[in-house]
Amino acid sequence: MRGNVVPFQQRMYEMVGPSLSPLPPRGTLGQANTSGPTYFDVNGKPINTIQCGGAFTFDVPGSGLTSIWLTIYKNGQKTYDGLYTIPMPSYITSCESDIGQYQVVAYDPASGIALGQTQMAITPAGGGPVPGGGGTPAPGGGILSWFSNLSTGAKVGIAAGLGYFLYKRAK
């Protein structure tokens, strides 16, 4: 035998080790290190309610991204699921089609890490109740709705990550 033979276990680790190395940390489990997705009024103030006819913009401050993967629910129904450019240009809401309760979940498109979620209500011009929301989370909305819309692989990945997190936390 040669003098500098590498044990099998070390050799195997050298072959698969890089694929087992975690990506550089971007935040806590399932949450990137940002202030989360935020709606802003025309003065740059964060908002979660606006009357129809009003203007707002949307961004994920601190993410350093120019596009995100965005999932939008209006009154509990998924209305958009795809790439979205941020910051969003100012948008003037429509009293005919925009009134409702919105929940958005933003993801880093490269890593899939959740950047956060937020809600906003677009109310009628008179300030009446929001159909399907009334200022409360959208029916069927929230984390359980979000989770139920994930693929089986994504659910398994989240469960494995959560299990690992809890295992490490217990040590």
C-alpha cells in the first residue's frame, strides 16, 4: 500500500461534500433577511389599507433584488404567481376592479427563500367594508392556504428544514 492513502470515508466526503454544504445564510429558516414585502403610499409611508382611486407602490426593502417571485391572493383566490419586477411603479387603484383584501407572499427567485408576506385592503371610495375581507385576513388566506398550494416536494423540503431546525435548537 502507498504511504498516503486517503481513507474511503474522507474520499467520499470530498466527492459529495460540496453538494452538502449549505448556501450562505440569507436569514432565518424560511425567511430572508429583509424588512419583508411592503406597500407604500405616494409619500413613501408603509400602508396596509388604501381607498380605491388612491395610488401606491410595492417593494421588498433590503432584499437587494430587482425581481422577485410573487404570489398574490385577492379575497382568498390566487390571482398571480410569477416573476415580478421591484420596486413597482406607482399604481392607481380602480374602484371597479381592485376593491378587496390582498395577501402577497414574496420569494427570492434564485433560492426560493421566502422574503415575507403582507396584506393590504383596497376599500371603496366611501371607506365602506372590503368585500371578502372587511379588514381581516382573506378567507382561506394565511400560512395554511399558502402551504396547501405548495407542491409535495416543497412541503417535504419545508418539513425537513423545520425538523432540522428543531433538532439543532434542541441541542
